[in-house]
Amino acid sequence: MESEAYHAALAALDWQVALGANEAIGDLPVDRYDLPDKAPAATVKAARPAQAAPAAAPRAAPAGPDPVDAARKAAAAAQDLPALRAAMEAFEHCDLKRGARQLVFSDGQPGARVMIIGEAPGRDEDREGRPFVGRAGQLLDRMLAAIGMARAGEGVPVYITNVLPWRPPQNRDPKPEEIVMMLPFLERHVELAAPEVIVLMGNISCQACLGKRGITRLRGQWAEAFGRPALPMFHPAYLLRTPGAKREAWADLLSLKARLEAGT
Ligand code: URA
């Protein structure tokens, strides 16, 4: 249990660093010119809420590998997509695995010029073992078909995966520590699939791949993820709930098409 808390704290810290945090600051400002030489314990506590009380004795780090480090090593060792899939199947550190029916790795054409990164499998994907096969996935297929793309059959091929390969319980949002833990696999996935451009579907995907949220602001603006051009778009599940946003989604699809036609 202690080991779990330690790794969760470490993953949360990794996440902050990935988001660009490079300083540890407290919630409350401290005027250090105004501090008495020896501050009473209560004042220090209020001014530095993020710091733990000094421990009576130094604690040893818990035994067992750091899951993020383990993910990095397992991902780096995979030399092709089947090996990466096998490495993810064998990865035991993410609790989501225990609540899911199966790993959802990818769909579409490996080696396609476009790689789409969604959030996480839902109920249908968990059942079928393929990403984007439910209602949102069907809308995604129609969106792709509208610009002559397809994950299978006729059309410019695309390759599809998710930030997380296992369904979160009750389709809850992925936790930061789950994203950080699985990020090395996603990064390697992109490397091995080697797309020319990436499409980031929704906030979770932007958070994981760009370190930013705010899809309404980010969508349609080409950015860079894993060293490749990346286009944030509204998630198809959002478009199902908010049909009025399809106008922006259409503009983004056209931007994707134009970028590919221009040779990226
Ligand atoms: N939503 C996603 O982000 N991914 C899926 O695979 C299904 C729904």
C-alpha cells in the first residue's frame, strides 16, 4: 500500500514535470523578509502547506520498480509493433488492466501517414479489442470518409490508437498517474508507427501529448507532438453531444487533408 502511494506520488510529480513545472512553490505567498528568525511551528505550517512535516527518521524508498521507469524500459525494448503490443500485454503496473476485459492496442493501417490518438477504450472497444468501434467511432469513420480516408478498405489509410489501452471503470476520465505511466508506450507506439502527422482527439489526448488542455482553444491549431506535426480536434464523442461543433470539426478535417496534399 505504501509502495502504491509512493509510486502514485512519483507519477504525479513526473506529470507536473512533463507539464513544464520546474519549481516547487507553496499555495500561499511567503514574505521571507518578514519571517522571524525562528518561526513558530504553526506559521511555517500555514505558509508551506505542500511540505511534509520533518520525518522522525529517513524513510527508505519502497521496494519494487518505479512503474514509469518499467514502462520506459519495456517500451524501449520493443523493436516493432507486435513486440510493443506484447510488452503492453505483459505490463502489470497499471490497475486499469485488472478492470478491463482486454488490451485495446490499435486499428487501421500501421505505417499510414496519419495516426489518430484518442482517449481510452469505452465499453464497446473493451468488448471488441479495437479502438473507436462504438458510436463515437462510427462518427469518426464518417468524418474520415468525408475527406477520403479510412481505417480499412477504400480510402487513404489511417492508423488509430488511444492514450490508454485499457478501459477506465465506468468510463471515468483517465487519472494523471495512469497517463504518465502509459505515456512511454504511446511515445514508442508513435515512433514505431512513424506517421507523418498525428491527430489528437480531445482534451485527454492533448493533455498527454502536448501537456495542454483546452480543446476549444487548441483545436485547429497545428502543434508538435513526439516531434511530429499534430492537429488537435474535438473528440467525436463531444461532437455527438454538441452537433453545432461539427462546423469546426469540418474545418479541421480540411486542414488535415490540405496538409497531407501539401506533403506535410
Ligand atoms: N473514445 C476514445 O477516445 N477512444 C476509443 O477507442 C473509443 C472512444
